[in-house]
Amino acid sequence: MIKAQVLVAGRGKAGAIKPASSPEEAQRVAQTIFSMTVKGEKVAKVLVEEQLASRYERYVSIVVDRGSKCYTILCSTEGGVDIEQVATLHPEKIIRYRIDALLGLQEFECRTVAKQLGYSGQQMSKVASIVSKLYQIMLQCDGELIESNPLIETEAGDVVAADLRILVDDNSLFRQKKFLERSKTFEPDMSELEIKAREKGLAFVELDGDVGIIGNGAGLVMATLDMIIDYKGKPANFCDVGGGASEERIASALEIVLANPRVKVLLINIMGGITRCDDVARAILDIQKKMGITIPMVIRLVGTNEKEGQKILAAANIPSLNSMEEAASKAVSLISGGI
Amino acid sequence: MAILVGRKTRAIVWGITGSQGQFHTQLMLEYGTKIVAGVTPGRGGHEVHRVPVFDTAREALENVDADASIIFVPAPYAKDATLEAIAANLNPVVVITEGIPVKDEILIMEIAKQKGTTIIGPNTPGIITPAQCKLGIMPGHIFKPGKVGLVSRSGTLTYEIAASLTNAGLGQTTCLGVGGDPVVGMSFVDVFKMFRKDPATKAIAMIGEIGGNAEEMAAEYVKKTKYPKPIVAYIAGRGAPAGKRMGHAGAIITGKAGTAETKIEALRAAGVRIALKPGEIAKLIKHPKLTLN
């Protein structure tokens, strides 16, 4: 088997995992795979391994269980398929085993899981050792998810983790340095602007609409986005500058949001708490001059020192509004009015 | 009456010598919160806004009486600071810090559970009982004492909704953010249980968002217990795409799970009234018996 080594899921479907029956064929197949770009990532490495005739495929993973506040082993006798589908259609086929954070995962627990998966004898020991290793890797690498899909049983009766995938917790990158370097150059499913925004410490998600959105606070920005959609508009992005929005952060946010050529109107929604609205207003004007922003801006600026802030903007002919509703509907009307 | 913090709360600040810690210690003191000590290893003997700083919690407690704590320590050191606060029997422990690895959060929550400690956060604006105690980073002036309990997964959206409640004459008993991370100390259910027992709380405003199933669990609890107090909820993220983190580490739709629609549906079915805009919460809650004066 020739397998593209890329940081995305769904390689098989993308044609980046292919069999070969001779060295010559392996070379041809590898050349094809090397010329591929899988979900945005160019293939730079392939893994060549023994093709295993599998008799049976199972699924095993360890996930962060948000409700129980622990790691949980999820496994199923239905492997090699979309596990979410199994969970929806046959919830009884999913086995869950919660791992105690203080006790850790003991060997007897791994055997219990292997037994529940239907293994006994030597196969049980082998599966138990795979499960144990998955948990060790999860802890060593600060995983959010580690998944073997499929875990296969060969014709000879051996059990092999034929595929392994791990998602590393972004919040752990300060101590997972080897992953940090890699994530600077490429992130699966992240656009160039999204990677750039992350470097600047902004929470930014690119969308396909034309209303650029900047706000302070994740919940507030999500609510702004929902409101734009309710008014039949299309958000171009999600951009959260965070709590204490400094001039510098607002500048980076504007730079990134406006780098998207689809943006036709910019909506800024600031709820000044500790942040003072007059500071924010001055920052916006400053940046507008420096960057020469030409598209229309709708600004909603309320909270601490809101009157001063709104006065500063009014003097520069930038309308600022009091309510989120007004601001969102104004932004959408500027788009549909053809500006 | 209120929940978790009040006039008598005496708190120790972890990370009091850092810029965030210093700034918010001043604002909390100005609000009237009793901040009795700070802990920063290596800075014992100093003072911040006349609050004594100690190297360890043990030393702090040899010198002052305290029952609660608030953590401003950067993410790499937050696990240690939080465990020290738990070990010192401080309760609740409010963890403001954003960006703590989920592995550390899992350990913190397990130890807190064994000790019986309530953790608020991580990645929370904190908790406020208006006119009594503010253990957090929220702007104090937008909150007013009253009869509505507020619980949220968000920061500024909480301020937005608290301000609209206050403007509508609806004061609050206690407002708290449970935190925006995937693993946090308190669930909506935990907070609902406390509001249920608090005679001063007559109605509840709930602010949820995409990701996880805390809202669905809350809906189940409300339905099962025939919750006796009216609840109005706003859920952010109806327009969020699947698979993307929307600012908060915990705000992510995985596959088909954790969408705003499933949460809204579950809450509606449980009899919770849904506000489709943040400003509607105050309108839906408004009742002559709840307003001030």
C-alpha cells in the first residue's frame, strides 16, 4: 500500500491511498500520489507498507468527553466506515469506556475494552496493548482525539492498527513544540488568511459572504453573524479581537478582514466594557487614514465612554449606531442597495 | 441572597503581580470586593494596591482569612495555580485564564470533584453578585441588584445581555460565565440547581452557544424536574459552519453534533423560551414582578 502522508482526513476517498502489486507499479503509483494536493496540502511524503488482507475491521479512538470531563475510549465492531453514521444509526454498536484522570488507564481496563470488542486469547492481549499505547500517545502529545480506523484483523489472525490519526490540542502548542513548527506552515482546512490571523492572535474564520465582521468577544461576534443572516445578508468572516481590544489588534483585524476581496461592507461591533469606546473610535479613524479604507463601514460602539466615542466618529462622517439590530440591518441594506 | 459569592466573600488573587492581575485587582477592589491577598511565587513580601502578596497559599492563609480565589496566571502555569487554590480549600475557584490545555483541565476538574470544589471557568469573565462581590473581569457598572439569575458561556455577549436587562429595569441576583472551553467546571445544570435553591432568583437568563451538549443536558434537566422558574435562552452560532472553532475553544460543531438548531429545539421542547436576538431576552423575561422598585 502506498499512503500519502498528509495532515487531513479522508485520504482514501481522495485517491491518496493506493495498492501496488510490483515494485514498478509502486513507483508509478507513488509518482501519481506525489503529484497530488489533498485538501490543500501538497503530498511531500508517502508511506509504503505491507498490504494486509483484512478479515474484519473495527474502530477504536480516545476522545475528550466534554460532559464527563475526562478522556473516553470509543470503539465499535463496525470499523472502516464513518463512525458518526454508526453512532447515529446503531448507537448500541458503540462501546464507551471512561478513563479516570487520576487512576489512568490500567492494563485490566484495556483488556476489558478488548473483550467488549469481541476479542479473546492472544488477540485480546494485542488489542489491549494497542489501546494502552493509544492512551500513552494521547497524553504525550496532548491529543484531543486519537483514532485507529480501521483496526484490522488479518487473515493470519493478527490485529493491526492499520491507520492512525491524532488531533493535537491547539492550546498545548506552547509545550508541543514539534507540532507548533508544523502548524505555522500548514493547517488542514485553514485558509491562508486564517493562518495569518492566528499568527496575529486573532480568532478568525473565513466565510463566503460579503459583509466583513469585526467584534470583541466570541459570543458577541457569533451573535452578530447570526443577525446578519437573519437580515438576509451573508457574512464574509468571523473575527474576534478579544476582550481588551487595543489599537494594534483592531488594526490587524481590519488588515486581515479587508484583505478578502469579497468584502463590500464592514461591520464593527464593539461592546466596550473595560475597553473605552473613545479609544476604539480613535483607533478606527487612525487606521482608516493609514490604510485608506474606501468601502462603507457601519460601526456599533456602546459601553464605557460611548458618547465620546460616537462623537469622534460622527465628526469623521462615520455613522455609529446604538443597537446591534440597527447596525446589522444597516450593513445588509448597504449591500442590497448596491451601495 | 445570591449564589456562590456575596458580601462576605474574601478572595485571594493568583497572578496579582501580572498586568491583568494588577489591573483587575484594582477594579475588583473599587467594586467593593474583599481581595485579601495575592499569590505570586517569588514576589512574597510585596504589595499590589495595598494587598499583601505571598509566595504560597499556605503563607497567605497563615496571615489572612479567605474562602475564594481568582486565577489570572498565564496558561502554562494555570494548572499549578488552580491546584494550589483547590488544595488550600478555597471555594469557589474562578479561572479567568484562556488557553489552558484540555489535558490540564481534565486533571483540574477531577481533583476539584474529589475535593468538592466549585470551579468557575476556565476562559470565563468570572462571577458577579451585583453591589456585593465581583470576582471577574466584567465591567461592574452594567449590573444592578435584582431578581434575574444569568448564566453564560460567553464574555462580551454576557455584558450585552446584562446591560439590556439592567436597562429594562431587570436587576440580577448573580451573573456568571461557566467558561468557553470544552472542559469547564460548571455545567448549565449545576448552575440551574443553585438558582433553583436561591429564593431571590425568580427567573433565569441563559446564554449558550454551539459546541458540546451542555444546553441539551440543561433542557433534559429542566424537562425532567419541571423546573419551577421561568428560563429564557439565547443560543449563539446559528450561522456558524461545521468544523470551525468560533473564537472559543469549545465553540465547534463536530459533524452534526453541537449545532445551535439542536440546542434550540431541545430547549424549546423543555419549555424554555428562546430569544432569537440577544436584545429579546429582556423583552421575554420582563414581568411586573421582576422589575426593580
